[in-house]
Amino acid sequence: MLERGATYEALKAGFRWDLPERLNMAEQVCDGWAARAPERLALIDLSDGVRRDWNYGALRELSLRVQAALMARGVVHGDRVGVLLSQSPLCAAAHIAAWRMGAISVPLFKLFRHDALASRVGDSGAQVIVTDAEGEGMLSGLDVKALRAEDLPEATEAGAAQTGPEDPAVLIYTSGTTGSPKGALHGHRVLTGHLPGVEISHDLLGAPGDVLWTPADWAWIGGLFDVLMPGLALGVPVVAARMGRFDVASCQQIIAEAGVRNVFFPPTALRMLKAEGARISGLRSVASGGEPLGAEMLAWGQESLGVTINEFYGQTECNMVASSCAHLFSPKPGCLGRAVPGFDVAVIDAAGRKTGDEGDIAVRRGAASMMLGYWNKPAETDEKFRGDWMLTGDRGVIEEGFIRFVGREDDVITSAGYRIGPAEIEDCLLTHPAVATVGVVGKPDPLRTELVKAYVVVKPGHTCAAEDLQAWVKERLASYSYPREIAFLEALPMTVTGKVIRKDLKAMAMAEVAG
């Protein structure tokens, strides 16, 4: 854990990765605690509507039962094991079991449809999927074996495989926002790589009384490695609570019932809370990542949640690389935070040199949370790097050590000589009382190269005109960056993690030009 009482500068200067020759995540998140303090609270399970507390000893026993079942089905070191489960003790145990035996876990999302599951199962080569009755039905037609809780034998004692930091442990597929999903393969060092960023984003997580939860599904890196596994590794109880769809009342009930003090809220969840005027008391920290938040959202967090929302930044390929931390320094609205100790995050030019201007946000090789590579895609892996730097695919600038996100490299709008990031315009429009969600893209224009086009979903019971929204942006941003065209839609194309799929909106804009 990071040193309490140290300044950000001291933490950054003195940080060194602790990656021993032998490293297995099952020992980090479960077996070590089960040996030292088996009665210590690990999980608060609300997944079936009734609270059940799980200590580390019970979690280890469940994972040993899963491991025995996997071995009985022929799973060996290096095999891929799918985990098709929502937040639950079995979900955690399945990953732990796979890691302990040296297999590679593959998290799968319950909201996937057949083709999405088939592509990931087929690409990974997983032969066994740990799931439940609902998930077993979803696997119909796939050449895999389903392993359910009802199939688990008695626990058989087993030690952890002789794995090291670079040995493969987990294969996490990207959300496919900018192309076909790719499997990011991570080694056993990936959890260690997440810990400093998770601690910082929660104002030094691990204080007495901390209890951690997120509405984000554990099938994604944000749920699995920003919350579940770091919480278990740090000895912070983690709440397992299924939410088919996020709703404010259920969120407030979960937080109250489990005594949650630390939450990772995706930006979409925060916007829903804000839209409904929700207030939550008793929180010590709130972290958010995935999209930049604006000054108004930060101010709302102070008023309605009682905390400063800490924004963090990363991606499936290399996560938790930058973060805000109100405990260590004041946030800078519009920025994603500062580089987490252990990470060299820079903005580089086309030659791979650091630049003070706008450029590509990149992370230097050697960070513990950086992927080993894309699964069976060496060419795509090579394209992800520029010299010693891993490209995030995002554009930005660094201002006094803070990273300001401009936009995806392929999302930046070039209009009349200006380079315009869509995120800032989206954030501005979201402050309008009638706007529920919005996506902004560049539309080809013969005069300006591109013009700014906004696709807007209006809140139920509200109306607004395009001219009103244009004036709203003109008054708050720059005159050249307001959306010259606005279209109103019933819904926006979204990934399963709640991010607007700008490439689909871009395709709509292109079709308008072609038509």
C-alpha cells in the first residue's frame, strides 16, 4: 500500500514496482489472506437480494471447489477459462481458481448476445465456461462445456502454480468502440499494476471502515481490476450486487444496506444520479473514469455526494495510469488527473518525442498494468507502440502535470483550421437542463473541412430547439466550436459499458453527406 501522509511528489519520486520472481494473483487476492486471517470479511453478497457475508476462508474454499471441477474437465496450465457471471462470489472464485492453477481467465458479459459470445469464445479458444443457468442457456450452440455451481465437488487442497509476473493470467476483450474487439492478454503483474491508481482514486483506499462497490459489471476491466480484485488484495470488503440496469433507488439501497464508503461510478451513472437529484451520504470517496467530467459535475459531487469525485484514466490495454486524488492535490476541472506513481504518462509527437503541444497520450513501457500483447495479433500489438511508448489512441495536452483529454485520435474534429475535441462540447451540452445524452462528431464539409454535429437525446417531458443548444454552447465555449448541426434521436448507439459509439454517429454523418 502507498505510504500514508506522503505528498504526491514524494510518492511519485520514491515509487518502485514490487514484482517478485514468483507472483500469482490467487495468492494476492485470496490465499494469502485466508492463511493470515481466514475470518476477515472479503465480500458482502447482495446479489440475490439477501445479505450474505463471505470471509477469505470461505472464498478460498469456493475457489478450490471450482478448481477441482475445472481439473476434472481437463483444464490445465495455460488453458483459457471463460467466466460468464454477474457480480457474485462464484464470479470472484472462478477467476481465482483459474489463476491458482495457471490457467487464463476470460471475463464475459451477461448482456452479450450470441454473436458477441461466439466471437470471444472462439477467438480465445476457451473450452470451459463457469456460469449459471441463465448463462448456460446463452451458450447454446457453442462448442464449450458449462460449469455451474451445482456441478462443484468438494474442495481439494491445492497450492498456487509456479507463475511469475509475465506469465499470462487474464484475457480481457476491448469494448470494440473503434473496431473489432481485441483480446488484451495480461500477466500476473496486472493486479499489482492497478493498486497504486486504485488507492489514489479513492483518496488512499484502505482506511478503517472502507467498503468498496461499483455498479460496473465485473466482466470489464473497470469492475474486475478497478474494484473487485484490488479490494480483495488490500483487505477492503467488496460488495457484490447485481444490477440488470442501473437505477438510482437500487443504487441508494445497496450503498445503505452494505455500508458502502467507496464507489466507482461510471460517468453515465453519475449523470443519472444528477438528473434525478439524488443525494447520498456517508461516502468517503467516489472515483470515476471512462469519459471526462466537467466542472459542473464536480461541483454537483461536492454538494450531493459530499466528496470530490476523483477522475482516473486508463484503458483495457494499460489501466489506471492517471488519476486525481483530492487527498493529495486539488482537481483541475476538465483534466483527467496526474500520472499515477509508477507510470510515465506523456504527450508525444509523431516521432515519439515528448511535446508541450497537443499530441498522442502515451504510456512508457515497463508499467505493471500494461498488457503482454493482443491475443494472437502480433501486428496489431506492434501498431499499439511507438518506440518505448504505448499509444492510448487518445489526443491530449499536459498542463502543469495534469492531463487534459482532447479526444480520440480518430474523433478530433478539424474545422476551419481549428482542432476541436468532442468531449468538451458534449460536456457543455449535458449541462443543459433538457439534454439527457449527447454524442458529437465531425461531419465532412467542403468549406470548413468538417463541421461540428451533435446528436442529442432529450429528457422525457422536456423540449428544446437546436438554436437553444447552439446558443448554450456559444455562451460557454468558443464561437468556432458550437455544433452547426444538431439532430434529435430517441437513443444513441452505446457500448455495453455505456459509452457513446462515436464511430456509429460518424457513419450516420457520412451517410447524410453521401445521401
